[in-house]
Amino acid sequence: MSSDPTSASSDAPNAAMPLVTHWIGGDPTEGSPAAFGDVFDPATGEVTKRVAYASPGDVDAAVDAATVAFRAWSQVSLTKRTNVLFRFRELLNARADELAAIITSEHGKVLSDARGEVARGLEVVEFACGAPNLLKGQFSEEVSSHVDVHSIRQPLGVVAIISPFNFPCMVPCWFFPIAIAAGNAVILKPSEKDPSAANWLARLWAEAGLPAGVFNVVHGDKVAVDRLLEHPGVKAVSFVGSTPIARYVYETATAAGKRVQALGGAKNHMVVLPDADLDQAADAAINAGFGSAGERCMAISALVAVEPIADQLIAKITDRIGGLEVGDGRAGADMGPLVTRAHRDKVASYLDAGVDEGATLAVDGRKHAVTGSEAGFWLGPTLFDHVTPDMAIYTDEIFGPVLSVLRVGSYDDALALLNANPYGNGCAIFTNDGAAARRFEREVEVGMVGVNVAIPVPVAYYSFGGWKSSLFGDTHAHGLEGVHFFTRGKVVTSRWFDADAGVDLQFPRNQ
Ligand code: NAD
């Protein structure tokens, strides 16, 4: 078995190793892979499957299948489309545990967390079940003599979704239920690190009665992504991943004339004011800093303690870290492994970097006890104190279980720190002062704000998205913004002649 957790090679998998194939036109297909990648069980470190990386020709086949399917699906009545959505919702709800187990086996997050991500994905499916209401246009009668105006929203065609490793169910679900309900056909390119959830979802769609070709999955890396970005048959791209790739995807796909929303990385701050309940703040910092091993785009990685409470808060957090069980997510641990060995090693390298730059390593995650296979990709919760804004542990998105405490003297200092950060995904303030909280929500330059809520992921009927380097494009995910992203508006002005209008060369005016 390979020991390189990020290996991609042209070696075909051997017969004993399961292969994750694409799902094109309603069928699993191996296509003509450009390469193959290893899929790991992060808790054991073993390769459990291989995944076929799509060649440009495989992507073209998916676009062809989706284009044909779109023509028919976009003509299916809203009632029939919604019926499929409802069946998909029922199946996903009934079999959520099956999907959660797949996620844990490839991502490593603990089962309760995997169930949580399925539940948040399901929320968007339920939102999309309201498509008849969401897609309603407007009608104005007699805007001019004998003239009525109405608006409609129509699907775009074939849309691509390119998703990251950290939420193999929830992130694709931010987009595809709405895209499909609106009459589009979808090609999902999930992360190559945990590809199986996408295929499971494709089978579920088929079971729900979605016509073949409306939902397709292509696996792979940059080769597959680039072909999706340049293919003239793809009309829109929803991307979620790290900021450099989000920027690249946005620039490339908009240059190719596509509609794009590209959600990028994050550095989420949690401000604790001196009047806050410090036990509640410590619990929240632990949950938001170390849940899913810090591999959440809304994880808190910068804890901004407004003095004089930093010492007390750190003591409470340190105490709680000691009680966390790190181990196999299937066996009741609080925190699982990181997704790959390469990622684990990269995150661990920041522990030395932080010390070298002068931060205090208050809790060293490398020393945390682990209940699990020695070969797993483990790193325990880490806490840095006396972090300053120039340190790499602050400026970089580490995307692991590393919480950095920055001590500041006032609310204004805290706000200035947040607003100077290039990212603007999520943030939180902990306080019992309503006026301070209200000021914060108005003044902070971040897309999603929590008041005594550390992970303020909006419900499905609001929209998810950050500001600044955390999102490229104008439209956030799901909610009404999602409906707008996956449809284009048309306004019809109509007149039914019951009087002689005559010839008139003036620009049309309302009369
Ligand atoms: P990533 O950017 O490495 O990969 C995301 C997707 O892009 C994957 O499908 C991957 O195959 C593809 N990809 C990777 N390299 C590429 C390249 N050079 N060219 C084209 N495509 C490429 O991200 P990841 O490591 O899978 O996920 C973690 C990142 O995602 C973090 O930065 C996290 O903050 C971010 N994220 C953001 C949000 C959000 O809502 N803003 C949500 C989840 C994750």
C-alpha cells in the first residue's frame, strides 16, 4: 500500500482495490482516466480505494450527457420536478447514516459531525422543494393601455459544481438541489480526497427518479477542473475551496463567459469582550476551533481576547482541551484525524513556525494522547498564546486544529484587527452587551456574523458567503441568492390588440 497520501499516478488500480468511477448519463463509468489517485482511511492511514481522474474527453462526455438531459428536464413541469426533489429528500433523510459512514471513512471527521453535515445539506434540499414558490415571477396588469408586464426566471443549462474535501455532502448540497429544481443539469467535480459521497448521492438521485444525465459526477484534479472551466457547454460554475484556486477559477471561468461564484478560504475570528460569560466562550472556542479537527471553512482559528480576560479564558480552554478524546471517528472520539498525512504534516509544521516567530505554545497537539491506529493522520488540539498579526500562524489559513490567541486592549483594537484581515468569511463576538454586539454586526467587514454563536452558518433560506478574499463573484450560496444564480430573468411586455394602435415611431412610452 502506498504511503504517500496525496499520490496520483497513471498506474491502473489492481483488481483487489475498489475503484471510484465517474457517474455520467446515469451510469458509473471509468472513462479514459488521465491518472488515478489514492483514497485513504485517515484513521488507519490505509489506502482503501483508488479514484479515476477524468481526462478532458471524460469531461466532454459528461457535458454532452448533461446537455441532452437539460433539454428534456428544463421542459418537465414544476410539479414533476418538485416531486423528484421530495423523493430525494425522503431517501436522504432515511439513509443519512449510510452517507455519514462513508464521509467518516474517507474524511475522518467523527460520525456525529458527518451526520451534522448531512443534516445541513438536507436543509437545502428542503429549501429547494419550495421551488414553485421560489421561481414565481411577477405580473403587472395594464402598465400602459392594453399592456401587461410579467417576469419569469429560466434555467441556465449545464452548470458545474467544484467542491472541497472538507464537506463532501454539505457543500455540493449548497448548490445542486437548487440548480436541479430550477431545471438545470449538473456536473459535480468533488474533491479527489473523499470522492465516494458524490457517487452515493448520484445513485440516490437515480432512485428518486431524476432522469439520467441531469446529475453527473466527474472525479479528478486540475485537468478535469480546467476542462469544465473552458468548456463552452458549461454555463455556470459554483466553486468552493482555497482562496488561490477560487481566484483562479473565478478569473478563468468569467474570461470564458461563464457565471461564477467562487467561495474561498478563511481566517475566522472570535472576539471575546471582558463582560462575556467566559465558560460559554471557552466551550464555544473549543467547539469551533477543534470540531472536525479545524477543517471547517467556518472554524474559529483566531481568538481575540479583549483584556483583562485573556489569562482566565486561556486557562478555561486549556482545561477543556485536556478532556478531548482524539481518535477514530467511528468509535466515539471527540475529534478525528486530519484528511491526509501531507495535510497533517503541513499543519504540524506551523507548530514549530509559531514558536520560531515568538508565540507561546500553550498546548502542543503533537503530545495529545490518541486512541487509534498509529498510522492514522493524527494531530491533537493546539493552542497558541501571544500571537501577533505578522506571524504566519495568523496570516496563513492553517485549516487544522490550531487556535491562536491574540490579546488586544479594546473593542476598537479587535475590530481594527478583523477588518484589516484579507479574509472575511465568518466571525463571532461573545458579550452580554447588546449595544456592543449591535455595533459589531454593523461595523465588521465579514459576510457571516455570530453574536454568541461561534459558527454562524446561515440556515438554508438565507445565503452563505464571505466578503473580500473569501468569495469571488457577486452571489452567495443557497437562499434567494442561490435561486438567482441558477436562473436568469426575463421580462415580457405584452399587448393584446382590441383597439387599433396605429403607426407610431416614438420610443414606447407608458400611456
Ligand atoms: P482546494 O482549493 O485544494 O480544492 C478545492 C477543489 O479544487 C477540489 O475539487 C480540487 O480538486 C480542485 N483543485 C485543487 N487544485 C486545483 C488547481 N490547481 N486547479 C483547479 N482545481 C483545483 O481546497 P480543499 O483543500 O479541498 O478544501 C479546503 C479549502 O476550502 C480551505 O481553504 C477552506 O477554507 C475552503 N472552503 C471554503 C468554504 C467557504 O464556504 N468559503 C467552504 C469549505 C471549504
